[in-house]
Amino acid sequence: MEKIKTAVIGCGMISYIYIKNLKNLFSVIDLAGICDNNAESAREKSELFGVPVMTMEEIKADPEIRLAVNLTGPAAHYTVIRELLEAGKNVFTEKTLCVGFEQAKELEALAREKGLYLGAAPDTFLGAGLQTARFYIDRGMIGEVTSACAAVNRAHALNSEIFRFIRNPGGGFAYDLGIYYVTALLSLLGPVRKVNGFVSESKEHAARMLRAGEFGRSWKTADDNLYAGSLLFENGAVGTLHFDGESIDEEQSSLVIYGTEGILKLGDPNTFNGSVRLIRNNTQETEMPFTHGFTGSPLYGPETIADYGQHRGVGAAEMAWAMIGHRPHRASAGLALHAMEVIHGLDVSAEEEKVYHMTTSFDRPAPLPAGYTDRIMGGMLLDAEGSLVN
Ligand SMILES: NC(=O)c1ccc[n+]([C@@H]2O[C@H](COP(=O)([O-])OP(=O)(O)OC[C@H]3O[C@@H](n4cnc5c(N)ncnc54)[C@H](O)[C@@H]3O)[C@@H](O)[C@H]2O)c1
């Protein structure tokens, strides 16, 4: 079976589950090396997973490495992705494409010009929750989609005591977490035509966590964390966004799709297994069974905190299968760019106090085929990779 020789760049926090999955879960990936400009981080993951450490130069120069998975922080994305594309590598990157819509456009154009695949997270829309929602919507279970509501809140600045990149440009609440909601809506409803937004300046944060070592210090995150917006989709549906990164620690997630014949209440799109609850004709709300695999259930025995987000890497694996099949990939740069433009549009609309007209579009990713599961016979691992092949 053809495999795609792959390298990972960036061995920080999220790399644990990525390296583990790329090495063990997806047969299409041949993980050849990992790299970090912090030698200690690379060595630690290399010892843990038995994958050789490489330098960026070695990765770029190795003609057999066809796919690079970029897990650096957003501030490094533009330079790293550009370098890799220039070296002729196909790239899958963690979110967001990079900091700033103009640079993201450049990267998407460069990949197209070079005939290379460029893909981006969030790839959670390929998980069981959102693929199941798509399955029911496509089969008319809620009739014609008329509107959608997405809201999430969290203490984002408190999180920045642990995840330091979110203090920097590109790490704001809308880009770091709101992007999962925007991407989910785009995957279900298609492109947006117009955006209207209000944004409030981020607040000063006084460090609270003794363990994080900055108690007594205070800072403002570079990006703003309070957004309210409204969307008009190309298909005529309307939507609202409510992103409050100044809330209390506990996170609340709400994602609802309304149609002429029903309502779908969806679980957290920052997971692979958000529940799918259907209301039709005033009947009682019903939790619907998953139609798809990638359920985010523990894959390798007892779950640890590092296994959080268990199916991460599915977007990169799907892109690898697309490379083999010479077909478009689903977590595409076009989708990621459009998602980024929605948030950029909220910023511009708030700044200029007028409606923002979207300039990009994307082909809505084809749904994954239904019927594939993660396990059979009550527990035997049967990953859902088969659903990624075509
Ligand atoms: N941490 C999470 O829970 C989480 C969840 C989902 C997505 N993500 C995304 O994953 C990405 C990484 O997040 P993280 O939390 O792992 O960040 P991190 O800061 O823990 O890790 C980033 C790593 O990249 C390395 N790096 C930076 N520039 C580099 C370069 N030019 N060449 C090689 N290595 C370089 C750093 O040394 C660091 O080890 C971000 O895009 C983030 O949005 C993170």
C-alpha cells in the first residue's frame, strides 16, 4: 500500500496526540521525522515515540518526504509554511493558517501556483459529531436550513497562563476557539456572503496560577476576545456568532442549526464527538446515533490528559489519501482561508462600522461516507480510516 512519507514540525503541547496518531492510527502516513527549534522538545518526543529527530533543512532536502505537518504556534506559521511550500512540500497546518488574512491569502495562492496541497485545522468537522449532523441535514431531516447560532465562552486570558501563544497576535479567542465554530458552520452551510460585527477590546489579566510561575504579573492578550457578529450565507441562511473570551473558567458551548422542518442542537465543535440532538415537529428532543467514525473515544487504552482531542491528525491523513487519489482534500486551505476571512470580516466591520463583503469562497468539502466505525465486536480497534480513502 502506498504511504506518504511525513515529517512533523513543532513538538509542543499538541504534538503528543498528533505524533501518536500519525505514527499509530493512520496507515497512509509513514512518519519519518520530527523537528523543533527547541532541541529538548524534539528529543523528548523522539524518545517517547521512537521517531527520529530531523532538522528543518533535512526535511526540506529529503525528496521522499512529501507531507509536512506544521504544529508550531500561529506566529511561526507564515514563515514555516512558506519555507516548506518553497521546498516543494505539501503542508497540513494546525490552525490558523497564519496570523493575518493577507498573509493567509498569499500562502493559499502560493500552494495553488506550485500545485501543492495545503490543508489546515480545525479538522474536527471530519469527526463523528459534525459528519453525523451533515448526514442528517443532507437527508432533509431539518428541511431547508434557515439559520444558525454559534456561541462559546471561556476565560481565554487565564488559559494564556498555560498556552502562551494565545497572548500573541493570532492567538485571540475568535481565532483560537471561535474558528472551530466558524469552520463547523461553513462545513454544514457553505460559504458566507456578508459579515457584520462588533468587537470589544481585551481586558487586563492578572495572573492567578501559582504553578505557571507568573503570579503577580498582568498582561493584555494582543488580540481582542469579545466578539458578536451576524452572517449572511450564500444559500440565504442567516447566522449569529457570540464569542466571549472574558468569561469565567468553565467553558459553555452552543451550536444550533435551524431548518424549516427541524432543529439540530450540536455538541462542542472543538471535539470529534459532539452530540447531535434533533427536534422535529414539536416532538421531544432526541439524541441521534452517530453515522460516522472518528468518535474521539479513547483509542489506546486508558485516557490521559495528553490524549485530549483523540482524533487530531485526521485532516492530515485525509489530505494524504487525497494526494494518493489526486483528488481535492476536505480540510482545505480554501475553507481555512474563508473561515479566517469571516473573523477578519468581523474585525473590519467593527472597525469601519459597516457590513463586510466576503472576497473569498470555497468548495464545500464532500461529506465522508457513512458507516465506518472506530471499533467492532464491542471493542476491537477498527479505525475509520477507510472513510478517508475517497
Ligand atoms: N495546545 C492545544 O491544546 C492545541 C489544541 C488545538 C490546536 N492547537 C494548535 O497547535 C499549534 C501548536 O500549539 P501548541 O499548544 O502545541 O504550542 P506550543 O507552543 O506548545 O508548541 C509549539 C512548538 O513549535 C516550536 N517551534 C516554533 N517555531 C518553530 C520553528 N520555526 N521551527 C520548528 N519548531 C518551531 C516551539 O519550539 C514549540 O515547541 C497551534 O497552531 C495551536 O493553535 C493547540
